[in-house]
Amino acid sequence: MTLEVRLRQEVEEDLADAAAWYEEQRQGLGHEFLDEILTMLWRIADTPLVYPSVHRNTRRAIIHRFPFGIYYRVEDTTIVVVAVMHGSRDPRRWKNRT
């Protein structure tokens, strides 16, 4: 069963900022970044427990083409995405959101 995915407001802002940065680097790259994120979100929705737990009940899925991780929790029948962050960012940033 595929679970519903819900993005927190902060995640939407993080994604918009990252996509804008990639788009400045090369036209179309921001869209490619968002496509990779969406593909991973579909995978998470289908198989949420495949990805490792990294802090309490928060899991992380790594985006391979871009150096980002998707941090999420499984809550009943919903995936709650708490952060989408570049791998070099301070992990306390997403831990404060959980």
C-alpha cells in the first residue's frame, strides 16, 4: 500500500531554495533536481521502512544524483517529510524539526 506523503512548510521552502540555486547553475537543472526528489518521494511512499533510521523515528533516504537527503517519519498511513537537506549542512537543523 502506498502511503500519503506530506511535506512540512519548511521543506517546501528548502526545496524552492535548492531548485532555484540549481537553476542558476544551469537552465533546467532545478527541474531535474525536483524530478529526482519526486522520484525518491514515490519510492519512500511505496517502501518507507527500507531506508535507515538516523535519529529516533526519523529515517533518511539519500538522493544519489544530488548530494541531498530526505528526512521523514512514518506516522500511521502518512509519510511526514521533515527536511530535505544538502549533505554538508549541520544535522541539528533537521533534528530541531522533529
